Amino acid sequence: MQPKRTLFLVSDHTGITVQTIAKTLLSQFEGVAFDRVQLPFVDTPEKVQAVRERIDTEAVRSEVRPIVLSSLTDSVLRERLKPCRGLVLDVFEAFIGALEQEFAKPASKAVGRAHGLVDKEAGRRRIQALKFALQTDDGVKYDDYPNADIILLGVSRSGKTPACLYLAMQFGLRAANYPLTEEDLEWGELPKALASYRDKLCGLLVDSRQLAKIREERQPGSGYASLAQCQKELRAALDIYRSANIPYLDTSNMSVEEIATRVMRLMQGGYKTSA
Amino acid sequence: MQPKRTLFLVSDHTGITVQTIAKTLLSQFEGVAFDRVQLPFVDTPEKVQAVRERIDTEAVRSEVRPIVLSSLTDSVLRERLKPCRGLVLDVFEAFIGALEQEFAKPASKAVGRAHGLVDKEAGRRRIQALKFALQTDDGVKYDDYPNADIILLGVSRSGKTPACLYLAMQFGLRAANYPLTEEDLEWGELPKALASYRDKLCGLLVDSRQLAKIREERQPGSGYASLAQCQKELRAALDIYRSANIPYLDTSNMSVEEIATRVMRLMQGGYKTSA
């Protein structure tokens, strides 16, 4: 086990980008633990100076060098951060030079373009998609299906709602969900209400033990939560997906990001996303 | 205007990281337009070979070189992608060497650690937080407030719901929202139900014209949507935030990411996030 490292996530805007990169990179080093310090909106020389002092103080205090993952658009600010006593890895520093050369033009240096005001249209689309997901989640609303980009099918508690919300938030897609009822499962064919939306459908499956555990938390000791019931429902759901010839996905052990991305892939990736 | 570039986003897992980096970097080049091709789950030499052929075909077809933003954990796969006819920028290539040296150990090369199975606990926390947000969003549920990390206050349609969902999804924080009612606004002080949760409170404000526009979409021509009514409510809300001495935020023109990040900052950043 290595000594704990302090990880500074420095950004001139929200810091979502450095958070994401940090997750990706640092998860590759098992046995290295981190204390994260998130420092968003560092967008003036004064703020960079304060950050630098904070990093230097930590470097003196700690026996190991702090790691600094940064996303600073302005090269002047980057230059001011660089001499600190941490290992500085900046996403602009790493890539922007190659891109400037490729496009034969300098980067604009305007802060916050990625997640800020500029992408207003995409933002509006995401909020609309989120509203759509919330509205259709309250119950089955057939009226909404013509406006859906995706309709997720699945038995109760198979993870439809988080997936729909993520598809909306990350990709601006209007995702509705259709909970397969007991009658649907007994009938054993695609519910009639869905017949006109075949190309929007994607079925979800999940490991029966995982499903039983989730249901048990909700209704302890119920027949609804029993392993036998979960197995029966999941088998019936699979039969429906197969007989209707619609794509389906086993979401066991998948994160919500992975479910959303795989659903999009299964549906041929034909969407224009706002991401 | 430059000719349109094809942007390949290549990842061995969901591709969320390269999507985020692409947003950040490419928004800095005004006048350069892109066609994005998302290629997630590229995790075998065969899949890399297929991607390489696709990039090369595009390079021959187009008058400009494709841009390839990639996140490939395995250096063998990176080496196979590199000789393609695009400009390849890989997040691992850029940073992993420096980190390996710093930690004096090699990266694990295991795919999907960031958003996959490994961070199961964080994933569970996010799903729980999401459930919490959905549940408290259905109406004011005072019982939930003791379990909240954050309670957002605001007048109707001031953006509380998307902010709560984002705080849950991205940071695993339990965010409840409290819609300020007409009675609250007339009374002019912090609603009594909130008095015990002062350190969890954050008020939202928004530009009155923006609010009127949003309300107008919902209830066209109503008094509720009139500019005068919006101005009155927002003034009263601000009075409450000030008199109660709670932090508040004007969310006009902010993306949901920025609102969530700024709310966390305002509340002293004392949270352990799952991000």
C-alpha cells in the first residue's frame, strides 16, 4: 500500500472533465488511495495563485507529491500553475497544441464553452428530455410514445428509470419506460400498445438473484421479491423479447453509464446526441 | 469556415471520458464543424482493426484528416490504432506514463474500471440518491429532509428538479427540493419546516424574463406566467434567502452541470462525492 496521495482537480469551469479523466486514469492504479480536492471555477491569476499555494502547502505536509489534474483553457493560467510542487497533468496542455496545428488556428481560450452558455440548444434538449423521462415515469402514458426516441421494457425494478434519466441527461434522448405487467408476461407476446414502436424498443434483463435482492429491500418477505417469482418473470420477459425480435440487454453488474451506452449501441447508434 | 471534420470517439468502455474531453477541447475551435462517430466497447485487436479501417476509409474519402480521440487502456491496442490515417489523441497515452513513473508501478490495463463494476459502491450510492431525488420531487416530503445532503429552494420552474437529479447522478448526493409556495412568499420568512435544516439549504434564483418564458410554455397567457408575477415571486424569494442568511445562486444561463457544481461550492464543498 502506498501512502495516500492528495489529488487536486483544478478547472476554470465546472471540473466535470477533470473528474471524468481522474476516474478513468486513477482507477488503473490499484493500491493507490487518494484524497480528492475539487477546485472548480479557477479562472483568474489570483485564484491560480491561491491554488498553487494550497498545493505547495500540501506537498510540504505530505511525504508524497500531490497529483494535479487540471483543465485550464488559458495558457497564461496554465503557465502559472505549472511551477507548483505537484505533478501537473493538464488536458489542454496535452492536446490543444496538436489540435491548433491540425486546424491551423489558435484555440479561443474562452472559458466554460463546453458545459456553459454556448451549448444552450443542447442544454435545452437535455432538460426537455429529462422532463419527458420524468413525465413518462409516473406511469404508462401511451400518448408520449410517438415522441420517444427510445422505449425501455422490463419487469419491475430492472433498472429502467435510472437508464432513462441518464439517456436524457447525458445524451438528450427522450427515453420512456414500459413496465411489463403480470398480464403482459402471462400473455407472452409484445404488448399491443407497443406494436407501432418496434424500432424504439429495447428490453432489459437482470440477474434474478440481483433482482430478488432489490425487490426484497422494497417489500421484504413478499412473493413479489421471491427468487422463484423473479426467475419466472425474467424468463417470460426474455420470451417476449425473443418472439418480438427486439434487442435486449442483460444489465447485471453494469453501471448506469454502461447500460445507457449499450442500449444506444443496440439500437444501431443512429441518434444525433447532444453530448 | 473549414471543411467538416469527422471526429471518431474511440473507447474500450462506454466512451463517456472521450465524449467529455471532446466537448471541452473542440468547443475552443469556433468555425470548425464535426461529424461525430461514437465507437464504444472497442476492446479487442479485431475491433481496433475494424475501427482503423473505418478511419482510413474516411481519411481517403475526405479532404481533411479525421480526428481520433481515444481512451484505450491497453497499450497493445493503442499501438494498433496509432498507425491509422487520423490524428490520434489518446488520454492514456498522454498521461499514464507520467503516473506510472510517479507511482513507480504499471497501470493495470483492466478495461472499464472507471465506470464499470469496480466502483459498485459509488454506483449504488448514485442510484439511491436518484431514487431519493425522484421520491422527494413528487411533492414536499418533510420526512425525507433529515436524510438529505442538500435541499434546494426556489419558486416554481426555477430549475430545482434537474439540478437535484444531476447532483444525484454525478455526485451521489441526496438532493431534495422545496418549492416556495405563495403562502411562503407572502409570509416572507424561511418556512418553519426548513428551520432545522439550515446548513442543507441553498436558494435558487433565475432571471424573471427567463422564468416567465418557461412558465408561458407550461400555462400560456396565465397570471402565473406573467412577467409581473415572476418578478414579484423572485423578489420575495430573494428576501427570504437574505433574511434567513442562506446561500443562493442565480442560475440564469447556467447549464445544469454548472448549477450543481456551484451549489456544492456554495455549501462549502464539505461533501464526500462518489464521482
